[in-house]
Amino acid sequence: MTGSDSTILLAVTGWDPDVWQSEFAKAAPGRKLVLDTKDANEKIRYALVWKQRPGSLMGLPKLEVIFSLGAGVDHIFHDHQIPDVPIVRIVSPDLTMRMSEYVVWQVLDHHRLGLRYRQQQAQKVWHEDRRQPAAHEVTVGILGLGVLGRDAAQKLRNLGFRVSGWSRRLQTIEGVTSHFGKDGLKDFLRDVDIVVCLLPLTPETKGILSMTMFAQMKAEGPLGAPVLINAGRGGLQNEPDILAALDRGMLSAVTLDVFKTEPLPKTSPLWTHPQVVITPHAAASSSPQALVPEIVAQLESYERGEPLKNIVDKAAQY
Ligand code: NDP
Ligand code: OXD
């Protein structure tokens, strides 16, 4: 089968498919893209997915590869009926840069007391606080030293922060103190002032941002109690525990980009907590303009017989 004979399924929910479709038409004008398996299920060779409807990838006898339209793939595993074909995820300089911008923005905002100054401005309070910790006095710890965590770690190092990281297996990054595995978590937590979570959501990491973790962090540092920034997934966090840790002074502030339920329900107390910064799962959006040409390039190299890149480990689920 040649590339032009093969049909591609775009299976997305919660995102507007039109812009993906029009970028595909530009990048691969000879390929047929369908939004529905109806009448095409015998021809579909690839599926591009974001939160596909459960079961919608079954019954496609020619399906060879599933491409996640995001870096995370928990949205695929959420569906318990997925065919046994390789799953490829997004690894892209565009996405990585967006995430590092977000991490640097939030780390600097907390480091430079942004929450406090915005609250003072709202009340027209001029309170000169001369105590400003230097970046080299602050340790930023990154949970997840993968594609995104590594890049953010390097950018934070360049800003002068002390940086540490935690991963499943040992990862070595120049200038970054590495910890790994369940045994390494305790040492990692002991020393962090700002924790940035860039973990995938897997059976092992679910609910990891909990009171058990916060209780292992130091009580006082240059910013007061530690700060938590989660741009990984909402399922990593226990939201009642985060609120309790803030109210008990175990965490001094929190930035959350991701939530257990998205959109975050209007009834959530997180919306109005003075020490919580909320962004709407916008840390690193998948840009169709940047990502479609990269996916098409992967399809073309695969059809030339080259191995697929960025294949997900199905046992580990990331
Ligand atoms: P990678 O797969 O490259 O990296 C994942 C990292 O997490 C690795 O360092 C891995 O360890 C570590 N890890 C996984 N499981 C465990 C565990 N049980 N214990 C300790 N460490 C673990 O992923 P990316 O960096 O590309 O992306 C990370 C996540 O960011 C995505 O899965 C997604 O959920 C989220 N994301 C959020 C976005 C947003 O807009 N909010 C946008 C894009 C991504 P090891 O190195 O040993 O494999
Ligand atoms: C992703 C995301 O996983 O946008 O890429 O959350």
C-alpha cells in the first residue's frame, strides 16, 4: 500500500479537528483524512488521537500506528479497548520550548514573589520587601527528567538556580543533582524549595502529589515553605491534600495547569485560594502548525522502512 492509498483517522474530542485537518491538507495533500471510521474502517492505516472515544480504534483491520497528538498518552490508555499496534507520542522542539517557557515563567513568578505583589497592588499597598533570595539559594526540583523535564532543568540552571531531578531510572544531566526510583524520592524531597512536576500519569505515578509527599519536604527555605508547580497531569495530584497542605503552611504556594476534572469545576475551592495560580491546561499546547509537518515526516520515513521514533512503552504506559 502506498502512502496515498492509506487513510488516516483523526479521532479527537475536546479539540477542534478543523485546524488539524487543514494543516494535514497542506502538509500531505495526497492523503485522505477522515473524522469517522464509517465507510473507511477497511482502509484506515494510521490514527491520530487525542482523547479518542472509548472503543473507537477497534475494528480497523489495517491500522498500523496510533499517533498521540500530545506528549502524554494517558488519554489513550484511558480507553481499555485499544488495538495492539505501536503508539507514537509527540516529541517536538516546539512543544518542549512551550513547556520550558511555562516552567521558567512560573518558577520566576514564585521566586520573585509575584503572588504577593499582585495582592499588594490589588489593595494599593506599597510594602518594600528588601529580602530577595538569589537564584543560587533556591533549589528547583523537577519530578520527571524526560524530554520536557531535561530541557526545563537546563534552562533553570542557566538562570542560576540549583536544580535537582527525579526519574524512574538514573538520568544524568550536567549541573543537575539526579535522584531516581522509589528510594531516591526521599532525598530529592528533603532539599527542594520549588517542585515542578512533569511526570506522566501512569499506574505508578497516580496521586503522587499528596500529603505523604508534602510531609517529606522541608518546612522552611528561602521562599518559606516549598512551592508546587504541576504541569504534568491532574491525576497526579490529590487536590484536597494540596489545599490542606497550603492551609497548614506545608506548601507556601501552588501553580496548577492540570486538574483531576477538566475544565476545573466552578465549585472547586482551588479557584479562589489566594495562594493558588491556575492556568487552563495551557502549559504547552499542541500546535497543529508545528506538529503536523513532523507527524507527516514520521509517516513518510516509516513508509520508507525506517523505524518509528518516540514509541510508547506500553508496560510503563508512557
Ligand atoms: P517523558 O516520557 O519524556 O518523561 C517522563 C519522565 O517521567 C521520565 O524522566 C521518567 O523516568 C519519569 N517517570 C515516569 N514514571 C516514573 C516513576 N514511576 N517514577 C519516577 N519517574 C518516573 O515525557 P515528557 O517529558 O515528554 O512529558 C511528561 C508529561 O508532561 C507528559 O506525560 C504529559 O502528561 C505532560 N504534558 C503536559 C502538558 C501541558 O500542557 N500541561 C503538555 C505536554 C506534556 P525515566 O527517565 O526513568 O523514564
Ligand atoms: C500533552 C498535553 O500531553 O498537551 O501534550 O497535555
